[in-house]
Amino acid sequence: MRRLPGILLLTGAALIVIAALLVSGLRLALPHLDAWRPAILNKIESVTGVPVAASQLSASWQNFGPTLEAHNIHAALKDGGELSIKRVTLALDVWQSLLHMRWQFRDLTFWQLNFRTNTPLQSSDGEGIETSRLSDLFLRQFDHFDLRDSQISFLTLSGQRAELAIPQLTWLNGKERHRAEGEVSLSSLTGQHGVMQVRMDLRDDDGLLNNGRVWLQADDIDVKPWLGKWMQDNVALQTARFSLEGWMTLSKGEIAGGDVWLKQGGASWLGDNTTHTLSVDNLTAQISREQPGWQFYIPDTRITLDGKPWPSGALTVAWLPQQDVGGENHTRSDELRIRASNLELAGLEALRPLAAKLSPVLGEIWQATQPSGKIATLALDIPLQATEKTRFQASWENLAWKQWKLLPGAEHFSGTLAGSVEDGQMKVAMQQAKMPYETVFRAPLEIENGVATLSWLKNENGFQLDGRDIDVKAKAVHARGGFRYLQPTGDEPWLGILAGISTDDGSQAWRYFPENLMGKALVDYLSGAIQGGEADNATLVYGGNPHLFPYKHNEGQFEVLVPLRNATFAFQPDWPALKNLNIELDFLNDGLWMRSDSVDLGGVKASKLAAAIPDYSKEKLLIDADINGPGKAVGPYFDETPLKDSLGSTLAELQLDGDVNARLHLDIPLDGEQVTAEGDVSLRNNSLFIKPLNSTLKNLNGKFSFVNGALKSGPLTANWFNQPLNLDFSTTEGAKAYQVAVNLNGNWQPTRMGVLPPQLNDALSGSVTWNGKVGIDLPYHADTTYHIELNGDLRNVSSHLPSPLNKPAGEAIPVNIQADGNLKSFALTGSAGSKNHFNSRWLLNQKLTLDRAIWTTDSRTIPPLPAQQGVELNLPALDGAQWLALFQKGAADNVSSSAEFPQRITLRTPALSLGGQQWNNLSVVSAPSLNGTKIEAQGREVNATLLMRNHAPWLANIKYLYYNPGVAKTHASSPTPTSPLASANTISFRGWPDLQLRCEECWLWGQKYGRIDGDFAIKGNTLTLANGLIDNGFARLKANGEWVNAPGNERTSLKGSLHGSNLDTAAGFFGISTPIQNASFNVDYDLHWRNPPWQPDEATLNGILRTRLGKGEFTDLSSGHAGQLLRLLSFDALLRKLRFDFRDTFSEGFYFDSIHSTAWIKDGVLHTDDTLVDGLEADIAMKGSVDLVRRRLDMEAVVAPEISATVGVAAAFAVNPIVGAAVFAASKVLGPLWSKVSILRYRITGPVDAPQINEVLRQPRKESQQ
């Protein structure tokens, strides 16, 4: 022991020497290290088992130890990967390494290290990356190292290759502890995934780097590569980018748990052709690995799905993989467990595609039901391989979902749920909700308020569903009861129902018939049949196998007894519904029996009504009832039935009125086949309207029967057109048409028919025996047609109508009338006697319309219809006055109100007596024009056209008119009326048109007047004449005026002129002689009086006359109309006196240059003060007045020889030119005086017939000159 220190000292000295020698050797050898590079690399390959290559090695010795720098290092890995390093700098601290007994480096930096491995971070068996010699070198031999601008390529948990870019990373290795800090950037084939700040503290257990803790901080990083392969396969996120901070714990190479703070970010995935999005806002989550599964917990759901924020709540999702639990069923399915609170189901719709990947069945149910509403609490344990064993517990409010298979849809559904799919219970309540239940009910159940308790049990023995305490108030119905449904394994199902039902609207019953149990046919029928009513305490009893319904052999029981009140019931969909019906409905298994004491069938009453469907399979309804009611209601009732085209059509054409009694039996197939209706109808004092004839039979008595549309009557009696009638009828349902046949006969008096005007009735007497047949065809797919034929003889009829309708009794005239047509028109033809035939076509518009017609009185056959619309009448000679008198009595007043006639009418007759004259070979055509009606009249005495224009004056263009009623007069003493209107008692202008008269050649009363024009206008009681003209070629009379025809205030005014070139020629044209010869004339007049135009009243006559005559001569004054006019002013008496005094000069003529006179009339007194005759030998002037009423004179006459033109005597005295002629006649007889006197003055007074003439002044010429 004493030598031990020496030995130790010696040993230490030896070691020091050896170390010194070694260091010195290294100092000398290290600079030449690159020369041994191949040998060194081979040695490294033999030690690590990995081929290694390098382009350069350089080394040196420092005080702390050697330094080494290698360039372009490359190594191939066993998994096919590779390692390459651009440059490695190594500085080994020898002394620290000796002290710690492991490699200690002052500097170990890898520049541009590229590491690529094909080994996943986690193998299929859950193992992590096992350390190899290379990893042992980095993780155990190096105490630390730095990475600069390096990349690591690896397979992520999802199986996707990713590249980890490392701008800077410092790695510290301790004993079984490894720490790192730096920046990493992950990228993959899908793009850049973000830059993260990383801190790691990992442990090396059993050669595996699989335990420890990692801190991450990243902004907008893609987390998809970090998800496990299972998540990638089953979730399939499209994007998942978040800004986060996280603490992750690794255990055995897997994520065992951690905390995540998702500041901002979101994920997206593809649904059903729609991309769904999830976003978070400061969401915290805890992830924990619960062997062998995992759990995800969110204390506050700050999540937004598809833009809709979740309500605040908690969510826990756990997944347990498949496990071996031992026992008979030693394997337990992988399971998804969900715990949630305050969830809005509609907000989870975006997660449905994810749920469908986890469980296709769950996804299918979710998609079908589309749930919504709020779940307060939810606990689900879902075995993913056996979802039928799902366990659950939940409470919810206002849930809603759509129907899925036999699960009805619902809304506003609240309740609780506990148990499992195999055994559970649910208590529910609904308010103001709709429950669609297709294949069961035809419309959603509209629940006002409802509660129920449902429980179920499903095991190896089968399935049982119980419904208890069910109380539902829905639309129009309130039901209470319960049910049980059993489906034993391997046995038949059984359903039991017991319920009490009340309703206030039976028309809604169709909503509550379970079609899957009752069958479609029955539900179809009842849905259409029950259209209204009320029921209390209706009872539903059901017991049996629903598959055997309706229990034809009593294998089960189904009965619904409904005492329906105030019901509306349609026994057949296309028959009228029965209303106000109290009926008892007894649905018993496969039949329905109905009973009612009274029911309304349209407008008639049915009593003792019994209806039944004995067997639903036979689909036939039988009804029997006694019918009583108004006949007019029977037709409209059958018009609403399938018998409309047969019986209904018959009753539409033969419309019955009055009370009828009948027995009705209906056989109604429910499959839509033809209904059979049969019965008997008794008639008593009824009426029958025959629509095609538009006529009514009254007091109809008899009986007929029917089978559907086949009607047949016995002998019937009635009154038609106030006459007795015998008839019978029958109908036939043909292949193409429904046919009606009616036979008629009678003996009628035309005057009692009530269809002729009284004026015609008064002219007829006698009776007509006749018979007729009516045939009506009612095609099923076309318009109605009919044929009517009437035959009779007018032998016993006498007629006092004007010719040609006059006839004595006893003269045989057979009559045949036929009508053929449809509902739009008919042809009416016939004959009366052997020569009178007619043909016509009538249109059945809103008013009966005659389209065209022709009547001939000299033909042997029916004439053809005119080519155009109108009426042609070819008649014998007519007495127009008699027919006009008949019409004026009102014989045709109601014709236009009952029918419409064409505007074109043609009348041809050899002679027409009218207006006191016979018009020969007359043809009158009345036809419509563009703006009214045009009437053309042509005959021997007339050729004229009248345009009756709408909204414009009528225009009468007369080319020739010869009107001389005096020719027809038999008594010469009968005076010719001064006017055609003179005989009328009262005249009204109402309805008179404005008229423009243009007559080119007019002969009136045998005198030719030539051209006559005038425009006549009516306004109220005033007739106005404008542009009046009479021009015979010798004189031209113009006139304007008006006639006020107000009762008690009549007034006539005329104003115009009369002028011509020769007075005696113009007067001679009318047969009037005048003493004035060769003088032109021009007379202006303005006269008015209070009487009609043709009756001037002298007492009310007022006006002005202006007369101007040209150069002429006075001749004989003693005769003709001129003498009468001179007597009015007593010129004849004056001239007789002058003739006595101056005989020698009176026999000679008197010439004048002109005559001027102005006269005014005031209340029948004519005044003048300027009547002047400008004679060749003397001038004569007159003034004074004439009382036309009293016929008295008060005149002065002055005769002056050689009166100069400037002498003003007086204004002309306007009686007429004839009066002026009398003045000049007086100057003629005074011819011998001219040499002796200059002025003679006379005073004329007294009656017109015996005037007194007194000479008041005779002034000698000399005195006059003085």
C-alpha cells in the first residue's frame, strides 16, 4: 500500500506523456486529414452501416481540442431516403468530454442539411420512429448541434409527404432528454403550410423518441399534415388553416393530449356538392388520449359553421377504437361518444358529410330528417359498426325534422328521451305543429296541442311499441286514447287501438285515415265522401293483424261508429253532395252502412234513405230513397251527376216544374263505372218547358219511368198556348247520340194562343186541327240537333186581314211547317196552300235572329234562300194604307223586342196603294251601308235613294218623283190638302231625323216644280230649313226658316228671295196670268206667324217685304189673279173713277222703267211709305196701311208727271209686284191730264171689297212750276 502513490504517480505521468504525444501527433496529423478521407469514410460506413461520401475534410488542433470541417457530405438511408449536408463545422472540447465521459462539442453546426426519409412518423402498429445508429449519433453522442438553412422531408401522420424547412434550430441533448428551439416551416405537395415557432422537450425511452411535450406557435398555418391518417381518410378536409398556440404531449410516439388555443382560422370540407366551412374565434380546446381512444373537449363553443354562429355551449367528442373485451362477443365495435349542451341542430348541418363518413347509416338518417331545434342536453353512445345499439339520453325544445321511413316528421316538438334503440321511452309535447306522415296520412297532421308517452322494446322476441296517455287536439278533431303495436320475431304483427274522437268539421276527416292500414280505395272514397259535419263521442276500435285488414273472415276487428250531424256527404265523387244531413256511419271491417231519416238531394227531399257498401272489394254503393220535391230541381241535380249527358240532357231539354213524387234507386260503382239510376215519376198539374221550342206545357198530368237516360211515358195531357194538348214521349240512349221523341196533337183556336197581337186576333176566327212530331238528337260529342214537323188545315179559319192574308171560312188551305236545326241555328220552311211557300234560316243568339228568308206567292216548291243575308218578299198587289193603319195600331210593336231581323229587305209588288196614289211595278230595297241604311225605290212613279246615315243627316236623292194624289180621288169636291201633315191632330218631332232633300225632277199634284232642295234639321221642338230652293227654270225661290212646334207656342219663320228674268213667263208656267209683261223681278221676304207653315195666321203675321221690278209694261188689269191682288188696295175702284174722268187715254198701255217697294207687317197690318213706280209718262207713289185681318184700307196715292229721279216720294209699298202694277195702271188712265196738272192726290179708305176713293188735291202744272 506504501507503493500505491508511486504507482499512481507513475501511471499518471505515463498517461500525461501519452496524451502529450497524442496531442502532438494530432497537431501534426490533422492538417493532413483530407489525405485519409477515403479510409475515414469507409470506417464510418462500417461503423454506421450507411454509405457516406464527402468532397473535403479539413481539421486542426486548438487548445480545447480538434476542429473539423467537412464539405458535401452525402449518405443513403436504409428506407430509401438520403442525407446530404453542404458543410459541417465541428469543434470538440476534449477536456470536457473526458470530464463528462461523453462527447462535448464547443461547436457542431450543420449547414444546408437535407434529410429525406420514407419511414412514417407513426407506423401502422402505432410505433414511432426507431433510433438507428445515425439517430443515436445525433440524439446521444452529440450534446448539442445547430441546423442552419436545412430541410427534412418525411411522411406525415396522414401519409402525405411534407417538407420541414428549418431556417434555424438549436438542439440540446441530455441523458434521455432532448430539447430544441427554433423556427420551422412545413410545406407539402399541396403548398406552404405556415411558419411555426417550436419548442420541444422530448425523452428517449427504450430507444424510441416518443415521449415529451411540444409547444407550437403559428399564424395561419395548415394543420392538415399533422392530422392522423384515420382523420384524413374519414374527414377529408379540404382546408384547415389556423392561427394558434398549442401545447402537445407525446406519449409512445402519438399525441396523447394537449391544449390548443385557436385564435383565428377555420377549415372546409366538401358536402353534397357544397363546400362547408368552420371558423373559430379564440376557441380553446383540450385534447386527451384516453387509451385506446381519444377525447376532444371544448368548454365554450366559439364556432361558426357556414356563417352561422353556434350558441354558447360545451361539446365533448370521444372516439374509442374496436376493442377485445373477452367473452362470447369478445370484440366491441369502435364507438363515437358525444356529450353536448345547448346545441342548435340546424347549425350542425355542415357536419353531416363528416358524420356520413363515420357512419353511413347516421348520415342517411341525418340527410333524410334534416333536424333542427335546440337540444338542451345530449348524450350519445354510437357503436359505429352496430348503430342499432346506440344509447342515448336527451332533452330538447322545439325540435323539427322531416319524415324518415315510418318516423313521421314533426315541428315544435319538445320532450325527453332515455334508453337505447332497443329499449327506451320518450315523453313528448307539441303545440301549433305540423307532422307530415306520408304513406300513412295524406296530409300533415296539424297539431294544435298534443302530449304522449311512447315506449318501445326490441329484442330477440321482436318489437313492441306502446302509446299511452295520448291526447291530441288537431285540426277539426280531438282524440284521446292509446295503442300497442307488436311485431313478434317470426310471427304476425298485431295492432290494437282504442280511441274516442270528436270533430267539429267532418270535411277534415280525410286527414286522419291511416292509408297503410285502411287501404287506398277506402281512404279515397271516404276522403271524397265526408265533406262536412259534426260528431261527438265517435268510437274507434281496432284489434288484429294490420296486414289482414279489412278482415273479411273476421280475423280481427275494425269498427268506427260515427253519429254525424249537420253533415255534407258525397256518396260518389261526381254526384252532388248531400247537405244538412244527420247520418249514422258504421264502418265495420270491410263494409259501410249508413242510415238517415231525411236528406236533401239538390232541391228535392229524400226520405227513408238507406245506403250501404256491403263489401269494399266489390266497390259498389247501393242507395234507396223516396223522392218528393219541385220538378225544376230534378234537372239541375242530374246535371251535376254522371247522368248529365243522358238523363240530365233530357231534363235540360224537357224542363219539369211543379211538385213530383218518385222512387229512386241508385247503383253506384266506386271504381268510376257508369252509375245506374232508375225509378218512377208521377206528374200532377206540372208544367214542362220544351227548350228547343222555347215553349211551356202547363197542367201536365201522367206518369213516366226511367232507367238512367231511357225515359218512357204513358199518355200525357197538358195545356199548350192556352189550348188542350195530348202528347207522349220517349228517350233512347243510342250509340252516338241521346234521342228524344215527342208526339203532339190538338185542335186549336189561333185567337186563344196568346202569341198574336190583339190587332191580328181581332181579324181572325175559327180553329185549326193539327198534329206534330218533335225529334231531338243529343250527340255525346257534338251539338244538339232537332227536327219539328207540324201539319194542319186552315179550312175552319176566317181572316179579315188586308190582302193577301184575307180568307173566308170554308176555303181549304193545308199548312205544313218544318224546322231543322241545332242549338246555334235552324231552318224554318213550309207552305200555305199550293202557291205560297217560304224558306228561312234563324240564328239562336242571345235574341232570336232571322238570318235570311224568302216568301213567294206564285211557286210550286220551296224557294232557295237568298244568296246574302236579308229578306225577300215577292207579294201580290198590296193596299199599303190598310197595312200601315194596322201597324199604326201597334200590330208590330213587340216584334223587334222578341226577335232580331236583317237590315236588308227587298219588297216586290205589281202595285202598292199608299199616300192616295198607286205606285206601279214597285221594288223597294233596304240594305245596310257603311254608315247606316240605304233604301232604293224604283217604279213607274219614282226613282229615288234614301241614305239613313248614323250620326249624320239623312240624304234623300230623288231622280224622279211623280206624286199626284188627286188622281186617286173619286170625289171631285174633296179639297186637296195643303199639306200631308194638315190632317194630323198633333205632330211630334221626336225621332225625326235631320234630312237633306235633293230632288232633280219633282211633279207635285200634276204640276212640274223642277228642282227642289232643302236641309231640314230637328232640335227639340224646332224644325229648321236651310238652303231651301225651288228652281223650275223660270223662277228661283230660296228659303230659310224654322217651325217651332211647341204646344201652345207654335211659330213659323220664313226668310228668302224670289227672282226671275220674266214675271209673266214665270207666272204663266204655273197657269197664272199677270198684267205685267216683260219685267224681271226680285223679291226679298222675311215673314213669321204663330201657326204651322201651311196655315198662315194674318193676326200674328209680321215681317218685311222688299220688291224690285225691272223694265216692263202694264196691260189689261181686269182679270186673273192680278185683278184680285189689285182689289186688295182698291186700285180697281180708283182706276174706274179715273176711267170715267179720262176715257180717251185709259185704253192705251203703260210702260215703266222700274218698280220699288218696301213694306212691313206688324200683327197683321201691312204698312208702306215708299212704293214708287218709275213710269215713262209719270211717276206714281203710294203710302198707307192695310189691315189684313179686318180687310180695311187707309191709303194715299200720288200721281205726278215727269217726276225726276231725285224726287223722294216714299219707300216702296211692299204688297207684291202686282200691287205696284195697280199704281202704274192708274197713271195710264191719267195720261190726258199731264198737260194740265202736275200732281193728283187721292185718299183711299174703307173695306177692301168696297173702298171709298176721294180726290184730295189737284194742282195745276203752272202752279206747280211756280
